[in-house]
Amino acid sequence: MSGQQKEFELPIIYLRGTHYEMGAQLGEARRDEIHAAVGLVQKEVERVSTIEAALSRAAEYVPAIEAVAPRYIEEVRGLATGARISFNEALLLQLRFEAVGFDTASGFGTASAATPQLAEGCSSFAYMHAGQRVTGQNVDIPPAHLSMGQIVHMEPPAGPRLLFYTYYAGLLGYLGINSEGLSVFGNALLSPGWRKGFPRYFMLRLALEQSTVDDVERLLQSVKRASTINLLVTDRYRTIADFELAVDDYARLPARDGSIFHTNHYLAEKLKPGEQLTKILPDSPRRWTAGSTLLATPIDQTGDPLQRAQAILKDHTNYPAAICRHAAEPPRTITDAWVTVVSLIAQPDAGLLSVCPGNPCAGDYVSYELQ
């Protein structure tokens, strides 16, 4: 099941200054890749809409973003300047799911059209090892994103320093750790009611700027969300919690025996009636069972803390739609073409993010340090 893949390291981009300056720095450093990302998003959008309509809808989210985090709009403006693209194009990179109507109830798309094109299938986990946290995720999306990923080290004018991965250039926040010892990973979830509000990728970024799990939960109680996602969060107090988000509700799932595993379906009873993503990702419950079983297996707490994490992320139970996801041959659906484009392992107590581009069964991890 494992195989050879081209060895390469993802670029790391260091950003520092005002929010506008950081956006401009990213735009200039990754200009060619950002243009490629805009082209990729345009192709995805045109399957269900026109690019003009999507750009127009993206602009409608500005008031909701400014109400919560106007600094993000400044970063988008800087990104547009540095990359030499329009503001709306830079904005669309941050909320392409919302702008094309990923939710079937939004009126912009249908389950047969929008949803399969833009979904993402990921498996994430967190556990304690000898008093230290280990957490991580495989990101499963179309293979075109493999060569577009990057690591971002961000030192904003206020708040914690951030170290995160994004799967295409121009994205201003995704999965990673911060200098307060917080880690944030996330999985796609889908339930009805998407609307104009604060978008999902910026929700990940906003969570990553917090100090504790409880801080993140307070955000969920106050921010008017546009969309749905899952947040797996740990903090320096050794708190591990999973937050399943609907649009108007959420559920906090505590760790069991010091660990959590999550995929792409709701586990909380009150949110299960709205479940929609398993229609195109029926493998999600199987991945959850496989990962939960591996986490429940006793281990030697004196051994290598990364050994267990790597074993989980390399697991091929239910291959090819496994935790370590491979393309199905021949492909019968759009999701059959998805692969694991990156495997991430964080050690927040040590300020380390270890990254393996592509399938972890066929590559090596490179560690990046939060400066």
C-alpha cells in the first residue's frame, strides 16, 4: 500500500509587522503560487457558479468579518497588494467554501453539484504521552494541492506567535500551534443553515490566536458563524477538547482516557440529525472506528511520543479510503480521487510542528519550530 513519492520539503514563510504588512509579505513571497491557487479555485467555482458571482458573494462577507476581526480584512488587503490580485480574489481564497454555497440549503448549490467538489476529508487526533500533548491530522483533498502547501510562521503586532500549515498559498490561517501552547486542528463537517457570517477558515485562525480551550469555547458562544467545521483544540493546561460546530449550535466533546479521534461526521447526539457529509464520505465512520481503536490500544509511555502518532496516521484499515488515504482505482466518485496531501504532528509543549508532504506511509516528517 505504501509507495515511493517525491521527497520535498514545504516552504516556510516568516511574516512579521502590521496585519497589512504580513499579508503583503505573504503575497509577495508566494505570488506565483497564489496566482495558481486563484486559478485552481476559479476552476472549482465554475463547476457550480460563475467566478464573477463567486467574487461578488465573497465581498458580502466583509461586514461579518470586520465585526469580529477587522485585522483579517487588513491582511487580505495586504495579500492582494503583494500578490497583485484583486481584493475580492484574495478574499475568495479565504472563504471559497462559503462563496460557492457548499451548504445545500444556501441556495447557491446542490448536494450533487457543490458539495462533492469542495469537501475535504480529514482525520485528526490528540492524546497525552508521559504528561505531554501529541496532536495531529491527515489532510485529504484533491492531489493538485500537494505541491501548493506551505508553512507560515506569523508574528503579529499583538497576541501569540503562530506556526501553521495551509494547503494552498494565500490562505491566512489553517492548522497549527501558537506560542501560548495552544494547538488547533480541524475537520470538515456539514449541516444545514449556512449564511453570511464569520467563515470557517477564519474561525480556525481565530481559535489559533487564543490562549486556552475555554477561550475558544467563549468565541463559539459569541461569534455569528457562517458555516460548519470541527475544531480539535488542546492547551498548555493539558486540556483536550473537540468542538463540533453547527451554524447556530455547537457541542463540546471531552477527551476519553486522555485522547480524542475525529473524522468528518457529527458524534454529538444533538447535532446528528443535521448530518450531511456522510452522503459523500461514507468512509468517515470507518476511519473514526479505526483511529479510536488505535488510540485505545495501551502503549509504552516511556517510548517515542511520535511513534504512536505516525502509526495512526499511516493506518490503512479500509484501504484506500483509510486514515492514510489513497486514490481508488478506478475512481467511481469524485472523492475516490482524493489523497492525503499532508500529514501533521504537533508537540505543542515543545513548540514543534512535524510535517510530511503526501502520504505518511511513503514519506518522512520534517519538524518546524515555533521561534
